[in-house]
Amino acid sequence: MIEAFRYTAEPNERQDIAPASLKDLLVDGGDGRLALDPFTGRNRYGCGPCPDPELADFGSSTASVISQGGFDAAEALRARLYDEQPRGPNGALYARELQRIRDRLVGLCGLTDMAGLQVVFSPSGTDLHMLIAELVGATPGSPLVCVDVEPEETGSGVPAALAGQHFGANAALGAPVMEGAAVGPEARRFVAIRARAADGSLRPAAEIDAELDALGHEVIGQGARLLLAVSDVSKTGLISPGLESVLAFKEKFAAQAEILIDACQFRLTPESLEAYLGHGFMVAVTGSKFLTGPSFSGAVFVPPQVAERLQGRLISPGLRAYSARGEWPQGWVGAAAMSDSVNFGLLLRWEAAIAELAAFRALPVAKVDAFTARFAAAASAAIAAEPLFEPLEVRALDRSAVGGRASGWDLTPTIFPFLLRHAEGGRGGYLSLAATQDVYRGLCAEPFPPQPGAVRARLGQPVKCGARDERPIAALRLCNSARLIVEAVSGGQPAEDAVIARALAALQRTADGVRRLSATGRV
């Protein structure tokens, strides 16, 4: 693997725009997940640092290949940074450009009038979880318990990040770290409240609600505090725990708990985002899922009343490996512990994501709603009609408890998870996790032998969802995205038809892969 870092320099000396191409910078300033395979030129998610217009990309629940528009926006910024870098310190330039991104992000989300709203940037959603837990837990003598859904639904590194542990061998700003070791002196506990049962089916909502309530009483009764992370939406498109139970939890334990909405998929309307912030919930987002910016880029919206509590807190110097001063709003005490390091890779990835968000927000909302509904109907029907697929159970999206729009595109599914079944039913029913991964990897390759109408495609990578027939299973995910919606709505009916046709072709390519694998006898 080609590592995405240069470890020889001190953090504040690491990056110089001058010798670096955009494609190098786009994979810099993150962890090992950005590393490129020397043979394919792609990272572990099948994405390279350059546009790939021939790829039918429906994998936004995991990652996306950068678009030409996003690449051009990032290249324009790279050129400007090259011109401006000699005029002053890197740290000041970095902070100034991130403030511009911050203002643009807030404006595109319709939040300009929310006085006191704060935004902190981070290299990824996983890094965000670590940062937020450090902030919330920065009260000596009062231990913190962090609660989230299972890692299969949020991210493999999230439990470690919330527990205050290094979740990989290298941190975003280039420092080697010891995976599993503590980031700071305060120990934290992670507890998962699972959204799914052992066979991948949904747990009853009442059971989840009761578990959350019991855990709250247990933790608070022990004199600890609690950070509750609520998925909206998870890897398979779930809101969990349910929002009515979250509001009840907040009412009972407001003085001892903070609530984070994990909206890292960013499949939210401005109205839903504002509604969450209005309830005093932090909201974590990324630019690399629904928005289809390059992997990875994170930000957390901190509502005014929460910012007042958190901005005066000291945090562990261990976060210096992950966070730079310029990524914080002015006036936060925690930023003082950070260095003037720069992460131009993060800045450029956000620039590409903002270009995608701006194009999406410019669309008529009614047309976005209509196409999203049409895509959902076509995808659901195609998955249900294919004998080799089985839709993974999901719940209807419901945010009525917190307000926001009563209808609209973010109440329509944009992630469609499904299991794979063996073409020869007698050979074993569901494909195993390993076999599903083989089908997934084969989608990006050129069909061989060539097949008329076959496409190279990307879906969301397999999500582990328990076991059936005594065999670990996983779901693939067909995903709609901001970029696909922009293409469809901007081009009218022919473009809508073309996007849906590509989605159906990607599903057909998947079914063909299952048949070929089944013919080998592998399950």
C-alpha cells in the first residue's frame, strides 16, 4: 500500500503546496483509509484521487470517486493556496480558508441567522467522534460513558474513538500512534445499543427504548455523565434510537448528558438540521457520503447553548495528532492546546464537497423531492424483483418528534441495503460475508469477457449484519446521492431516466456476479 502521509516532518512543517499535485494532496492529511493500492491506484473503498466518469457510482453510503466539478473546485483552491502561501504563515492561511468554508457551509444549510452557532472541522467522522467525546468528557472526576449503535451501523473505528483510544496506527496529522492506546488520561466506556438482532433483523423499537432508559438510569445513578450518539442515518439507513425516546431521555437526564446526532451521511434537509440544533443537539456531518466529496472530511455543528458549555473546556494534548488550531472557531480554549499545523488535504476535500453541496442546494426542492421518490420506487422494485436479492429490513424515516418538514426528500430512503442469495438455493441460501465481498470487488472491474450493456459499478461496501444459516452475512447498498440528483434534475426527464437506468444496470451487474460466483460452488 502507498501510505497517504509523510512522517518525517514536524506537524507544523508537514505540508507545502508548492511541490504537491492535487491528487497527492487529496489523499494527504487523513489516516490509513486514504492509502492507495499500488496496483489499482484506489483506496480500500475503490476510489482513486481523480475523476472516473465511466464508473456507475452508487456507493455514497461508503465513499465516492471525486467528480470533475469537485476536482476543478479543489484545483482552483490549490492554485490560489500556492500563490498565497509565501505571503504569510501556513497556520494563518489555513485558518482563514477554513473560516471561509465554515461560513459557506453554514450559509448553504440556511443557518446564517442562528446566532452563536459554532462549527468545528475534523479529518473524518470517526475523528469527530473522538473530538466530541474529548470535549464532553473534559470534566475531571466525572467519568463519561459514550453510547452509540453497533459499529456495523456507524463505523468500525467509532467505539475506540468514543472510548478515547487511537483507532488506527497513524493519526490524521501524520504522527504514528499505537492503535488501542489511550489518547488522554481520562478513561471512558463505550456501550452499544444495537439496532439489529443477531440475524440482521430489526430489534423492536420498544426494546431499544427500554434499554436506553435503563442505561441512562444506571450511568447517571453511578455519578457518571453520558454522551448519546443518535444515528441519522446509519450505514443501512436507520434512525436509531427513535427520536421520541431520545427526547424523553433528554428531558430526564439533561443536566448529565449531551446528545450528538450522527448525521455523517448528511442525508438531511436544512429544516431537519435546524430542528436538531434547536433541540440543543450537536450534529456531526461529513462531505464524503451523500454529498460525494472525496474521502474524508468532517464537521460538527454545535448549537449556541452547547457551545457555551464546551468552548471553555481544556482537552487532552493527545488530540494534537488529529486536530489543528485552524479547525476550531475563535475563542475555544481547547484550540489553544492544538498546534498551528495545517491539513491542506482536509481543506481541499471540503472545497470539493462544498461545490457538490452548492449545486445540490441550487435545485428546486419540489424537483428534488420528486426525483428522490422516483429513484426510491425504481430501486426498491428492482431489488424486490430479483430472486438473488433480499431487501434488508429497515424502518420508515420519522423525525416528527423533533419537527422539520412533514414530507420531503430526507424522509424518502436514499440507501437501499440488500442481502445476496446463492443462485443454486440448495447450496446454501445466503451468500457469506466473504462471498459478498468478492461480488462487491468484482463490480469495479471491467467485465470479462466483455458483455453488452454491462457497467463498471460501485455500491456501498458490504455491511456485516449478523449470521443466518450459521454463516456470517452482509448487505450491499445501492445509494442515491446529491451528485446523482443534481445530474438528474438539472437534465430533465432524459437525465432522470439515464440515472435510473444506470442504477438498474449496476444491480444487474451485481446479480450477474452472484450467478458467476454461484457457478463455482462457493457460498
